[in-house]
Amino acid sequence: MLTYELLDTRLLADEGTISPVKLTGPFPVIVIPTQPITIRAEKRTCRIGKGQFVLLLHPEYNIYMVPSNSEGFAPVYSVSFNSYQLAKRENDTLLYVADTTHLPAHGQIMEFPRYAEGLLKNLMEQFHQTQKLNAAPKLHLRLHELLDTIFERKSIDISFMTNDQAIQQAVTYIKQHFEAPLTRSFMANMTGFNESYFSSLFKKETGWSFAEYVNQIRIDQAKLMLLATNDKLHDIALKTGFADGSYLGKTFTKYVHLSPSNFRKRRHTNRIVSIQFLGALLALGIQPLATTRELLQSSQLLHNRLPHIVEIESFDQVEVIRHLDPELIVAPTYLYNYPEILKALEQIAPVLTIPWGHLDKLEEVRLLGTLLGRTKEAEHWIAKLQQSAMEARKVITPILESGATAGIFELGHDNLWLIPYLSVRSAYTLNQLLGLRAPQRIQQEVLQTGKHLKVKEQDLLLYSANHMFLIVPTDDTESFRAKLMQRSVWQRLVYEQGCQLHLLKLHEFWFDDGLSLELQLSVMVNLLIDQS
């Protein structure tokens, strides 16, 4: 039995902090940056990226951190704690001893789950409001919840496939021209390298050999065509860069461990593990066998629709997935960043990779409906959603002021506010389904560019809307509202500019595909009605 004792939590560095910053403990400590940092010690250097954290079990001589770019520090947080293991149970007495053997290794870099940000902020807020740690048992329980959440994750590099611009160019070209002849010599020449160096650099940066990666992209395109069309194998081969159907068949079987014809038979399967697209599958009437904890934690509105789903820690839990005996694994294309995991999953069942966050929300459902033999179900659900949106417009139009604008803003753990494009965070629901007009500046800088924007809190005055939907990392939205209203920016937005604030819970609005859209639409409409 384990227990944890909170020792300290602090903001180690922030904008304007002079570099370097010495790390002096207490230890063990987890260090969580909001932008990349580098930690340097006597014998080694490690880079902790955005969305990652590092565990330091013990002090090292002359250990310090510096920002990884010339712009300086963004907020860097730390949580120090003691860890205890139950050593002896005797009558009514439990004896715990300090023990760190169960913790990850010293210096290990891990992913910091997006849904853990609320836990971290809540812990820090309660810690700084507490006078005596020994009189605050709830703090230690909060710490336990946070550590359990982040330590159960495996050490995974979540960075982009490659940081080398030449290899990025090559990867993009392969994805866009998979049907064309793609030779190593051609790609090396295009990127300005000799063949040998290009091959070694491509492998180093992506984890794939050049030939492997080209084949993987082509095979995944062939999978889509096998499911979405009745085309003959020879025709699919010519469309995906293979010389003929025979060569495609051999390569397909090697990579997918099924023949193309047997793969095609899985089109109507219900035995699906969902690594993304959970809401889209539910919209089609498919109950996935399993999904990841992060996806479930960030899709709370879907919980009642998932009575039997198995929760896996993360998508690298290969043996757990194998035990479920799925017939198909639906995953985002960013799984290419994890070659060994993708190959291991393909040994279990064919992996169907779909671009995440690129398609129109309704087209995403249509695509999956086509691939999984549920075209009618897709069109029925889309028609129902559009009807719900029309009815919602009729309800809110009389209660909104003429010419009212609306925007959606999400608070990140870097204390910046994300203004999302239509592909994420229910911006699609707000601007497309409900048809609410964004402020001119958001139209110009976000909607027309197709790119997300991050701004500082004080700059929200430039992007304000009559109705501001705020996605915040807590369930206690009213307490969060009260804290916002203690600051001058929000007082000006509400009292001077007349903005209405509608607070949304992050774990209900982090993902917004398929059925999530329908449920989020209802939440947003109810907020507008309640505050009218």
C-alpha cells in the first residue's frame, strides 16, 4: 500500500525569470513546464517538451534549468513530495517507511496528461491557501490522485515525428505524392543530401526506414480504398503507387497480416478499439471495445453512452488490447510518430488511420460511416444533428441581442487563452451549427486563416465577444468565475464591454467529434438560455 505526503508546490519560473534557475529541492520533485525547457546537470542534459514532465528523485550537484528557446521562460511548476510504502501491519497500527522504488526512474521524462492540468492547478491553489500542511489531509489525497494519474503513463516521446526541416519536407511530400514513384535517390536529391546520409537521417528523425515509411503510407491508403470502394486490387495498386495488384497483395499481407480480401470483410465489424474518434463511432451506433483513459477522461459527456467500454491506460498497452481480440483499431494518423507501437498494434488487428482535426466534423462521421459500412447511419445522425441545430437557433435567436457576437476561448496550463479554429473545442458548434457570428478580429485572424491563436489574458480585450464561452480546467465553474472576476481584465470585459461569460468544463469539451457535438450543443444552448 502506497501513500504520498505533499512537501511543496511552487512556480519555479515564469516570464521574466532570469536564466539559469537552480533546482534545489526538496526531492523527489516533478517539474512541469508549459513550454520546452532544458535541465542540465554535471553528467547529462535533458530536454523536457511542452506537455511533458520530468521526475527528479534526488538532488544532483549543480543542476539547473534553462528555457529551450530565446524567448525565455514560460511558467514552470514543481511538486515536491515524500513517498511511503506500508511495511508492517500490527493490530491497530500501520507502519509506513519512506520508499521510492516503485516510482519511475530518476530523470525519466513522461507525458503530462491534458486532463491532469486541473488536478495540478487545484492542488497548487489549495496548497497556497493552507497554513499548516499537517492539518490538511485533503491535500495529500489530491497529491495521490495527481501522482497516480501521471505515473501510470508510460514514457512516450510525444514530439512531432521530426524536427529536421528537410525531413519534414520529405514526410509531407510522401504523404501528398504516395501514388507517384518515390525513390530514395529522388528524395535525397530533393532535400539536398546524398542517399546514404538521407537514409540514416530519415531513420534517426522518424523511427522508420525510408522504404518502410513509404510502404506504410501506401498501405494505409489502400486500406481506405478497400473499405470505401469496390475497386479491384489492381486498380487500387495503381492509385497507391504499387506496380500491380500482385505486388500490393504481397506487401499488404506483410504489413497488415491479412490478405486484402480478408481485410475487406472486416468493413462491418463491431469489434473496434478506438484510439480516437470515439464520438464519431458512437454516432454510427458502434460501441467500441476499448479506448484510452485520456480520451475517456476528456469526453465526460459520453460516459453514459459507454456502459461496457474497457479503459486502457494509453495506446501502447498492446497486451491489454490483444486480450480484447479486436478486428479493427481506429486511430489518428499521428500514430505514425510511434513506429514500434503502430507495428505492434498491426500484429493484433488492422489499424485504420484517419487524420485527426483536419476534416469537417460532419465529413469525419461520413468518412467513418463509409469505411465501416454504415453510410445510412451516418446520414441519419447528421440529419438529426442539423435538425437539432435548427431548433436550437430558433430557441436562442429571440434571447440574443441583435448582431450579437460569440467566441470560444480555452485556458491552457501555460496561462494563455486558445482561440480555436473550427476543427476543435466546439468552435464548429458555435460558428457552424448555431451560426453565431465571431467578432471581426477572430474572423480575420482565426476563422479566415484556419489556424488556432493563443493570446495573453490582457489581450482578450481585443478579441472579446458579447458571449464568451470559456473552457476551464475545473468542474467548479462558479468558483472559477469568482476568481476571474477578481481581476481587472474580466471586470472590464463584463462591466465595461458588457460581455457575458459562459463557463464550460474542459473534460467535457476537450474532444468534440460525432456524438460529442450533439451533447455539447445542448450544454451551450442551455447556458445561453439560463443567462438570458
